[in-house]
Amino acid sequence: PSAGCHLLIKSCPLEFQTIQRDVRRIVMAFERSGCVFRSITLLADLSKTDSFIRPYTQYVDIKAYMKALDLIEGEKLVDALVKFDGSNAVQLNQSWLGLDCISTHSLSGQQYASTFHAFESIRGLDVYKENDTIL
């Protein structure tokens, strides 16, 4: 199979205990099935460290999460690690949504700005925008 698409794996600090194992499982499962990607990118959304929509742990250990990200890079499980801290949210909202705001998450808590940030970091990625729809 030819490498025609990119794989983007999204994560946040809530996954500090499982991110390394999860990324390894995802990447290995695709490799075993014969999938070939142009690139594999791990997105680390650091713009929110509490008040998650569906928290499944009592606390978040940012240091442990950052260490796990370093181990993932060291293990070369991904081609790129993209960190998003929200500092370019205004530019992303203007570019992708035509809105002048600093939001990184929807009113109901779903993240979106970090995904736009990751899209912009992937070389050769074609994302088509048309009439408020992302294809």
C-alpha cells in the first residue's frame, strides 16, 4: 500500500497514565494491518489541564504526561510531536472559522483549536475548507 494519508493522534494531559501505551498500540495495530502513512503526528493539547468533559481520573500529572511524550519521541513511535498551548487560538479561529475570539474549546467543552493547529503543522496535508465545513 502506498503512503497516501497522514495519521493524527490527539491527546491531552488527562491521558498521562496511558498515552505511551496507547500510542504504541495504535501505531503497531496499523503497521500490522499493512497501513503506511505519509506521517504519524501526535498532538498534545496542553491548552486545558482541568475541567475535562469526561474525566476518568481525580487528578492530572502534567510532569508525568510530559515525560511520557518525551519517551514516545525517544522511541520514535511518531514522526512528529505537536504541542498546542492555545497561544495562537485567535489566529486559528480567524483562519479556520472566521471568528475573532480566544476560544480553544466549544461552549460544551469539545476541543477544536488544537486540531486546527496540528493540521497546519503537517507538511503536505490537504485539508479542504468550504462553507463552514472541513473535509
